[in-house]
Amino acid sequence: MLKELKEFLFKGNVLDLAIAVVMGAAFNAIITSLVSDIITPLILKPALTAAKVQNITELAWNGVKYGSFLSAIINFLIVGTTLFFVVKAANHAISLGKKKEDVEEDAAPTQEELLTEIRDLLAKK
């Protein structure tokens, strides 16, 4: 049973998933900081000043903290946009790699093709 657990835990998919979760948490911290420390002060400062609050999370109306919700929406949009471009770049890199493999395969004849050519040349002599 311990051996099965070890095999399960060290399969590529489980390790990849664990790494993805850790990287996602780190990425989330970066995006949260970007929104709360850079975007909100630079872009939303006039709106926050007009609402007489210092932080977007303080925005509330009748006890409903819609400022936190707005901050979460901004986080989501930034994360989604960033992931879109990361996946798009990865797909482009993969397609370039496949094209390169196709070119390399076309350039080098197979062993059977070479043997057929040799046989045909010997038959002509």
C-alpha cells in the first residue's frame, strides 16, 4: 500500500498539479499586489477620492462591501488576460516546435528510402 501511494504521489500528473497550485498561489499574490498597490492608486484614485475612501475595499453601500467585489473582478480580469497570453505564447511555441520537427523529418530520408535508392542504383548498373 505504501508503494502504491509513492507511485501515485510521484506520477508526473500529481507533481505537475502540485507545482501548478504553488505557482498559482504565488501568481495570485503578485496580481493582488498589482491591483491593490499599483492599479487602484494610479487609476482609481479620483473615483476613490470622490467616494471619500482611501482603499477600494472600503467602498460600501448599506453594509454591502462592493469595493472588495470590484477588486476581485479586477484581479480576475488581469489573471484571465495574463493566462490567455501565456497559453497563446505556449501554443505558438509548441506549433513552431512541431513545424521544425516536420521540416527535419522531411529533410532526412528514412532508412528504407535510402536502401531503396541504393537498390535502384545497383539495379541500373
